[in-house]
Amino acid sequence: MALIDQNNHKLSILEKCAYGAGDMACNLFWGLICIASAFYTEYFGLEAGVVATMMLVVACIDIAFDVVIGAVADRHKTKWGRFRPWILFGVVPFCIIGIVTFTTPEFDTTAKTVYAYITFLIMRLMYSVVNVPYGALMGVMSADSDERDKVSAFRNIGAQIGCMVSYGFVFTIVRFIMDTMNVNGQKAFSTTAFIYATAAFILLMITFLFTRERVEPAAQEQSNLSQDLKDLGANKPWIMLTIANIAMLFFVFVHNGLIAYYAKYYLADSYDTVNDVAVFNATLFGFQLNWETISTILLSMGSILTIIGTMLIRPIASKFGKKPTWIGCFVLASVCSIMLLFIDRTNIGLVLLFNLLFSLTIGPSGYMVWSMYADVADNAEVETGRRATGLIYSSATMAQKLGQAVANSLPIYCLAAVGFVANTQLSADTIDSIKTIYTLAPVVGGVVGIIALCFYTIDEDKVKANSEKLAEMKANSNNTDVVAQ
């Protein structure tokens, strides 16, 4: 076992890239989770109301599991560290269940519903097993706040690449497999999931092999879970940040989760029920468009612009602070979403422009979120004398899943309420309702997020003061910090 000086907090580009590869892997499947409602209604064959209920029920079970994983990871250290072993031993079952979940069995409707509940739940649980410790890993790779900010940027870029490949291209990949292999959409989707699973396995192994855990608690006292939970419940910055995180994820996931419906049923001129295709007469730069192409453009270009935004936002956040910058992102993205309500669907150029501006302005928020959770973990250790990195980061993943669950279920309930039936010609009122839900529902998350951030109290001066205090606490504890290789 090799020793690494804990004061050596400067991370190599290789290690930062390896960490970012982990979220790229997770988001290959998280992207599929985000568009799972479209998979279950358009390919798997379940009704919208059934899918919405399943999304909510599974998420409620899964959210409680996140806290368990975070608490257990905090309390068990192996020769590989506290968090990296979960990646090593969780990656294979995670990838296998990912394939099974997006495979459609030849069952009747009742059996298919049961199958969907079981496989989707297990996939979400296995996602927690891998992703919660992965998220906590960033908090112990370095004690330097600036280094964590950089790692967070790499994570957000990796996440967006994963999302771009995942839900950005999934419908186009499925269509390509259908055409080239002469199979139906169900088999094409399971083949796509297999490709994603293979890539996810390789990327997560890179994360395990090329990252290290360096930060240890200042005092090696026996931690108490009930006390950690009590401290967390009294932690106002954590509460406000978690509310803002849930709101931001609702904001993004409503938009991204409804893009397939928005493209297929609103932007299309009509729906051909005989040939099972949405009919488009629109062209862009001379190219004829179909709904898969529009979905791919919106989601993939949105991810690319999010990556660009992440690279541009860091100097802005450094100058004005992460909280004010995040509030500005909420405001600008909300304006873009509202503008889409007033743009005619035949003006494809403007539709694409404001959708992409939406992604450019709200996408970089992910970089600030993960960095701010590390700041919250530092602040909690200063105030309580205990470090619960896994528990705090599990709450971040919990917020991610809660935001996604509400975003995946509530709009689908709304679609069912306005008469939506998949793969049919919809009424004019139902089509107009799809546009209204798509443009205005995200703004609700924006308003909630802005209010929560107004009460978040950790600014850049506080971050610096906490870093100095923690260095003093660790020096006084005279601990020898050992990094598991």
C-alpha cells in the first residue's frame, strides 16, 4: 500500500478525466431513465397513466435507498478506500440490469407492467449502488476547493457527453438499427441498451483504476448515523441547496423528458397511424426533418451547448460567486422556455434556437451543484467536527432522482389528463396542451430554485474560511493520511 501526502491536493488531468468518465458512464443510463416514459409508451406498450404511476412509485422506494448507501459507504473503509469499491463491484450488475430493463418481453399487458416495475426498480437501485459512492468520491479526492471546482467541471462535461450519446441520439440509433437490421423498435431499443452498457462498463472501470481517495476526517471518532442524520436535518445550507437542486432537475428533466412528445406530436404536421410515423413538411437548411431527427438535434446539441456553457461559466462563477451565477442561469433559461410558448411550430429555426439557448443557460448549473455540495460537506465538518461526505452526496443523488421522478410523472399525468394516447392522431386541443406543458411546467422549477438559493448562506468567503479551518483541524489531529492504491 503506497502512501500519498494528503497535502498533495493538485490532481492530474488524467485523474480529472477519469473521474469525468464515471459520470459519462452513469449518464448513458441516466439519459435512458430520463426518456423512460417515452420508451414505455412508444415502444414497450404501456398507457401514459400507468407509466406515470410507476415512475413515482419506483422513485419513492429508490430515494430512501440512497441514504442507506451513503451512510454505509461512509462507515466502511477497504484497501481501495470507502467509495471506489462500490464502483468496482457494482458495475457488472448495473450494466446487466440496464440491458434487461430496456428489453421488451412478449407478455400480456399485466405481466409486462409487473416486469416493468421490477426491472425499472432494480435498475434504479443499482444506479444508486454505483452513483452515490461515485458522487461522494469527488469530496475526498482533494481538500482544495479550487481543485474540486475543476473536478466538478470535468464531471459535468462527462455527464453531458453521456447524456448527448444517450438520450441525445437514442431515437436516431434505434431508428438506424430498425432500418439496417430489419427489426422492430422494441428489439432495436434493447440492442441500443446493450451498446450503452458495454461503454458504461469500460468507463466506470477507468474511474476506479485512475482515481484515488485522499481526504480523511480530522478526527477518527466513531461516527453515529442518528447524529449524522440529525445534523443533516438541521443543516440550513444543505436544505436550501437540496431544494434548489430538486427544482433545477425538475426544470431540466421536464424539458428533456417531453422533447420526444413535443417533436412527435406538436411539431409534426400530422400523425400517420397506418405507417406509425409522424409526418413533417418542415425543412432546415434544405434537409427534410422527422421527429427522431428533431429530438436528436435538440437533445444532442443541448448537451454540446451545456459543455460549452460549463467551460464559459467557471470564470463567471469565480467573479460573481456560484449562487448569483446559478440564479442568473435560472432566470435566462426560464425566459427562453416561456418564449417557446409564442413561437409558431412552423418556424423550426426559432424553435431550435430557443430550445438550444435554454440548454446553454441552464446546463452549466450542474457544475455548480456538485461543487457546492462539497462546500456544504466542508461546512458541516467545521460546525459538527464530523465528516459525512457519503451521506451528504447521497442526498444530492436523492434530489436528482426526486426531481427526475416528479418531472417524469407529473407531465405524463398531465398528458393523460388532456387526452393523450400514444401513436394516434391527437386533437388540436391536446396538441396545444403538449406545447403548454412543455414550455411552462419547467418554469415552476425555476421559480422554486431561485427562492431556495436566496436562503443559501455559504458564499466564497465562507468557503475559504472553512478550508483554512479544516487545514488547522487536521494539523491538530496529527493524523497520518494513507491513500489506498
